[in-house]
Amino acid sequence: MKLKQLFTDESAVSPVIGVILMVAITVILAAVIGTFVLNLGGSVSQTTPQASFGFDYNSNNATITHETGDTIDADSDTLKVVVEGKDISATSGAASSVTDGDAIFSGTISAGSSAEIEVSSWSSDTVRVVWSSETGENSATLSESTSP
């Protein structure tokens, strides 16, 4: 065994470690650039709010009240009341307008906010409060109820 050659040999694992570091840096840069190019970071900020709504039915009206959960900024058609197969009208409260047969909430909707809608007649209809992201990419039903 040549002990002197063992201590003077300077070719260790440094080239292997250098290659591994270069590959790791390239993979990390590709992931960061890919995230921005595919706009995956933009949808993170548009998370679905957590809210609970209560429904109170009268003859042809329903009062929908935000009971608990997140405060929702309901501008630009982000929060709607939908009754499948029926045209509804907003009569009072936070629901301000109607488009395509659906009542649209407006303003800031927080616990205690309510809206009243009117339907020609109830017949075990499903009433839903639907949230949509500002870009329209995401939507979710926040609360659902069946009318009498």
C-alpha cells in the first residue's frame, strides 16, 4: 500500500458533489419559473371562504342570513343565490340585483347580513348560495337548503 500516494491524491468526491449541486439548482429554478409561467401562484390567493347561511321561508319569499364564518367581499358577481329552474327577484337586504335568474349579493357580507328574495312559488326547490372567484376559475356552494 502506497501511503504517500493516498495523502497526495487530490481527486476526491468534489466533482460529484458539484454536479449534484448544479442539478439541484437547475431543478429549483425550473420549478420557480414554471410556477410563474403557468400562473399557479395566482390561484392560491383566491381561496374559498368558509361561511354558513341560514334560510327562512315565507309564502313566496326567502330570507337568507349569513350566520357564521368569513366576511365576504361580494363585488363583481362573486356571491349569488341560485334557485334551479326558477327566476328570482331580490326584494331587500344585501341582494341587490338579478342576472340570468340569480340574485347577486353586493357589498361586504358579514355575520348578520341578510337578503330577501322572491320566487313565484316554492315546490321543494333547492336554494344555494354560490361563491365564485373574481377570475371565474373557482366556485363553490357555501350553503344549500330545500324550500318547503
